[in-house]
Amino acid sequence: MEYVFLLGRQKKLSIAELLAQKHFEITNPDFQVQDDLAWLEVSQELFDPQAVLDKLGGTIKLMKIEQEVHSAEIKNALKAYIKGINPVTKFNLGISSYLNQNLPLLRIEIDLKKELKAEGFKLRFIESKEPQLSSVQVSKNQLTDLEKGVEFNLLSKNGKVYLATTCAVQDFESYSERDYGKPGRSAKLGMLPPKLAQIMLNLASVKPGDLVLDPFCGTGTIAMEGLLMGVNAIASDFDAGQMQRTEQNLEWLNNKFDQEKDLEITIFEADARNIVKELESREICAKVTAIVSEGYLGPAQARVPSLQEMKQIFSELAGLYRVVFENYANLLPRGARVVMTLPYFRARQEQFMPLDKILTFSRGFTLQNPLSASNKQERPSLKYAREDQVVGREVFVWEKL
Ligand SMILES: C[S@@+](CC[C@H](N)C(=O)[O-])C[C@H]1O[C@@H](n2cnc3c(N)ncnc32)[C@H](O)[C@@H]1O
């Protein structure tokens, strides 16, 4: 079964997420990525593709390959597909082209509409100025619900043209609500975008029923996204105000979003440097399966700090994380993952924490290359930053030795 995943803006993170996630099994881990499209073979048809996509922060659209098609035969292939569905009421139809060649799409649409109308079908074409429809157009016009409509995608791989149907698109409204609509917000201390939280949970290869700890939870974004993925969560922070926001946000999430009823969520105020003791006192130490955390990024920066200031911040953070990783080492079983971000500075020349510092503070763990074991890129990390940010986030994946 072949699916094509349209990747988000942070393409490397999206690819790493697909490689590490546990929601479905990929049978070609060396899958091809061309432009923004990843071509994946999966072991079984995705039973509920929207539910799968809702757990992938790095994919925008999920398409299922239907057949190879000759360029001259596209209209007939679409016609046969629609006749196979045999819609009885008015049916919405969209066509998106990811091909480099210019196809007379408008001509195809006009002829298709005319021919199918003559056979008694009522079709409504969704028009777009761009070669591809947007996620908003696909979802507003219900083009993933085969009773209401369909979006056809024309794609090419190795010189061949393929026809794919869209089975799910990113639920932009839900992400936006989880990001901007939650009651407990803290722009000053920084918040993780929900999509990045999902990507990090997937980089930790979490599965439903796991127990994930975020000891720098801030407003609770990772715990929230974990709960929506069916994962139990422990969230702590040493700032009482942040814990209050986490509590508010989790209650809001519980009222607003569907989540499994029997998930456990534990929240408390604690310093991450003492997290093992804190967990022991609550008798939940042994159950943690992964640690996913944005971590402390250093003091908020309105301007780019001097090189000297950056060095100072990196040294302080390395000191903090040395103690924190000693705790992690006492907490996790062998093979368990820690996914955490470290800050980097977006000066004219980007400045990162020196790798030897990172390897020193995380003794007892090995740094994984999130893109693949065979990819020997120098720095095994993935960057995430918005254009206007002075401080970016560098995502790392460790495994307990
Ligand atoms: C960048 S924020 C995390 C934001 C969070 N991911 C969110 O989405 O809201 C870092 C958090 O680490 C907390 N923090 C810093 N040092 C800490 C420590 N030693 N122990 C526990 N929490 C700490 C801060 O209070 C802050 O809330």
C-alpha cells in the first residue's frame, strides 16, 4: 500500500518524525522524498487516515496512490474513478497537480464535467488559482469524504505519473485552537507550538499507554499533545505560575477535546534537578517510558547576545542539564528515549552549544541521528525556528545506554 505525505515547512523534522513514529509500519524506511513529498509503503491500509494525520505534526496532507496513469489518459481515469463511486447527490471535485510539466488541467476539468453531466452526474468543481488546492479548500469542501467529494492529485515519481486521492488534511483549526485558544499562556517564558510537541513525542517513538515525563512543562503543551495521542503524562515545572497554567490548560483540553478516559495525568511543582526524588515520593518512578521536554532555553533575548554572553548561557545550561541527565539516567530503562530541545542563537552566523559539552552532560546516553543511523551528518540534531526569532530550538534525540 503506497501513500504520499506532503511534508510541512520544517521538512527534515517531518521526515524524522515519519521514521520514528509508531502509528503505522513503514516497509521502505529508505523512502523517496522529492520536493515536499515523501513516498511511503505501509504494511497495512490506514484504516482511519485522519486519525493518523492528526497525530503527525509534520505532515500537511495524506494521499493514497490509486494507479499509474498515462498523461493522455488522465481525464478517462478520473471519469472511471467517479463512475466507480457513483455519487447520487451533488459531488465536489478538486484536482491538484504536483507535476513539473504543465498539463491542461482546466481543459480536463471542463471536458470531464461536460461528459459526466451528460451521463446524469451532478458535479461541482472547486477552483483554485494555484496548481494545488489548499488544506482549507479540501476540508471546507469535504473532499476527503467520498460521499461528498474527492480531491485527485497528480504526482510523478521516477518519470511516471500517478493518480492519488486525498484521504486526510491537517486539521488547521484544531492546531490553532490548541495553540492560541488555551487559557494558560506565557509568551514571556515561551511556548512550544503543538505541532512541534507532536513531532517530539513521535521522535521519542511513543505509543498509546506509554508514560511520558516533561520536567520543564511550562504551560503543559507536551502533556496536552501526549494525552491527545493516548499517552499518559507527568508534567512538572519549578514555577508555580506555570503549574497553574498547566492545570488550567489540561482542564480546558479535557472539556474541549476527545481523549481516552482512562489516561493518567500527574502534575506537580518541582525542580527538574530533583525529579527522581520527587517521583519516588509519589511512587511513579519506575513507570516512565520516555522524557520529552522543551527544557530551559536560557533567559529571554530581545537582541542577539554577544559571543561572550552566548558562551556563558551555554555553560550555565550544560551545568543544569548535567544534573538533570543524572536524574534521567536513574529513571529510564535501557533503550528509552529522551527528546529535548537546546537553544541556538540566530546571529549572522548561527551559534550552537558545542557538541562536546552536550556529550559530556548527557553521559550514559547516546545521541541518535534522527534522520537515520546511516546519515553521518556532523551534528545529529534538527533545527526549528520562526523567521523573527533570536533564539531557535535544536531538537536532539538520546537513547539510554
Ligand atoms: C521554554 S519553557 C517551556 C515551555 C513549554 N514547553 C510550553 O509549551 O509552555 C521552560 C520552562 O522551564 C522551567 N524551568 C527552568 N528551570 C527549571 C528547573 N530547574 N526545574 C524545573 N523547571 C524549570 C521554566 O519555569 C519554564 O516554564
